Amino acid sequence: MILDNPRFRARRLVYLTPVLLIGLPTFAFAQDRGDPAAIQERIDQEIDGIITELDLNEDEAEVTRTVLEHSAQERIEAMREMRSGGARPDRQLMRERMEEIDLTTEELLAEFLSEEKMQAFRTYREQRRAEARAQRGQRQRQGQGGGP
């Protein structure tokens, strides 16, 4: 099994401990800020969607789930840290942090997934981000009285 592979364990410690995050949409945290169970449910649903969409085998799914779960938790923690001072977080700093996390996560996944599956992952992630942006835009328009 891949997770028992010493190479994976060593890399997991190096990569997962510091900063691992994936392009999971940040709306999971924003919408359920006060409910950890709801946040975890959204994360699980997103990971399940990725595994299904990429048609991963058992070993690939296990590695991917491990990486993405740790990544999601790191993303949540990073957002909490940036919001902890009470002041509004610096958007540019937050964007840079999330991009850094995404890159690290993608590098780790690329070690275990084929190029074809990595391309499918990137496509899936971009589609989900576009959907999240559209939903945010719709909520903003509705909040301003411009909704349907």
C-alpha cells in the first residue's frame, strides 16, 4: 500500500506538517465558520467528488484523501490566523498564502498521480473555483437588491 511506503511517509512528514493546502473552495470555511461538523462534511464531500471525478484507484484515493484532508485543515487554520487580530485580513497576503499552499499540495499529489489525473484534478479544481465565484457574485448582487 502506498501509505506504508517509507518514501511516502518521509515526504508526508516533510510536506504535510508545514503547509499543505489544496484548491478546495474557501466557501466551505466561510459559510460554516462556526460549525466544525458542517465544515468537515463539506470537505469530505469535496474530496469524495475529486476522487470520483478523477476515477482514482484505492491507493490513489487513499493518498489523495490524506493529502487533501491535511490541506483543508491547513487552509482553515491559515484563514483563522489571518482573521484572528480582529482587523480585516490583507487580501493580497491571504491570496499569496493560499497560492503557496495550493502549489505545495499540487507538487505532492503529482508524485503519486499520473499526469493525466493531475490535469483532470486541475480542471476539476478550476471548475469548482468558478462555481464558487459565481455563487459569491450572486449572493453579493442579492444582498444589494439586484438578485433575481
